[in-house]
Amino acid sequence: MIVKYGGNAMKSPELRRTVARELAALGREQPLVVVHGGGPVIERELALRGIKSEFVRGLRVTTPAAMQIIAMALGQLNKELSYEIGGALGLLGHDSRLLVAEPLGGELGRVGRIVSVNAELLRTLIGVNLTPVVGCVAVDAHGEALNVNADTAAGAVAGALGEGVIFLTDVDGVYRRFPDPASRLEQLSRAEAEAGMAEGWIAGGMLPKVRAALEALTRGATYATIASGMQAGVLRQAAAGEAGTRIVP
């Protein structure tokens, strides 16, 4: 199973350590790959160096100078998270060309879309009972770093391995009538999700999450679950299909 972890769900160090323990426990029961972002950490490191953050279509505009800071920040976070999980190995895209991407080009700068995943490397690590922890830095055809969206990176890894993916985020799932908790949907088919976006009840910040889930299915993931990473115990429930919203082909 693939778990995407990052963003607001990582802001609290105490909560991060709690989720790391849950990831470790889950990894002892079944093969696990963790893919992480680190928006708040990146924001802090860029601000310390006077680099302003700018977004286009939800993607961070990444100059070569910003790319160096992003890679450094994610590399440090990657090792910290691997240590907290335990029995894990931290990796970025340049490690054995784990994540290869092509630049999106234009005003986005060093931002890419993943075109290949070294699934064999991940299977080898899982085979010796190590949990791969993957930071969302990829490389291009020339080995130069590219910034990639963590949700789509997790979807690409899930597709390459042919497994399900859980997106841990700051909401409990997809709501039919947000924010009414009684309207949370336990499961959505691809067709229902696409209809929800067209009809407008899947909107705002949920749109990129659902789109990432659908792209994961397109790449070959067996399911994609959107669930909250803001409280203890949700991960195990989401893995069992008892929390969040599971989107299926």
C-alpha cells in the first residue's frame, strides 16, 4: 500500500511522530511505501532566504535557485521522517533514478510530471523488510532535479506497483454537501467523481485531491482513498476502508 503524507498534516511535530508510529505499525503488517511532500517546511526555508512563493494552477513556480532549497529541505525532512518511522530508507528521485519526470515548461520553471518510476528498486527494499520513504523530488533525462507534486508522485508510485494509495490530508474525505459531516461519502466510482466535479459539489481544495486520485487510478492504482491525517488512528481505519472516501475504478 502507498501512503501519501505531507502538507498541513505534518505541521505539528507531535502529530507527525504519532503518524510515523502508525506508519511503522502498518508497515510491520503489510508492505508499505510512504511518499511525502513538505509544503510548510519548503515555505519556511524559502522565506528565510528571501525567496517569495508563487503558485500557478496550484503548482509552485520553481526557479533553479528555489529548486536547490526545495531539494535541501525535502532531503532533510525525508531523513527525519525515515528515522521517526524506523526500519525505513529515505529516498529522493535521483536515487537510482527512482522518479524520472519531464519539465512542464513555461512559467513554472523546474516543475515536472513523472514519466517513470523505478518500481524494481521499491520492490527490492520491500523484499528486505525496509519501508521506502520517498520525497517528491524527481530528475529529468539529464539528471537535473525537478519539483513534482506529492499527490501525483504518490499516484505514480501506486500505479507503478499496481497497489492502492491513501492520501492523508486535512479533511475527512469527500463530502456531498460540504461541510455537513453526515454527507461524507464512503466510496466513489470514477464516473461519480467526475460527475461531482462537473456538477460542482466537488470543488475548491478538494478538486486537486480528487484529480490526483483519478490520475492514480489511470496509472494503475487499484484504489485511492482521501482521508484525514490530522488525528490519530485514522490511517489504520482508512487502510481497512473504514475512514475517508475510497475512489475506485
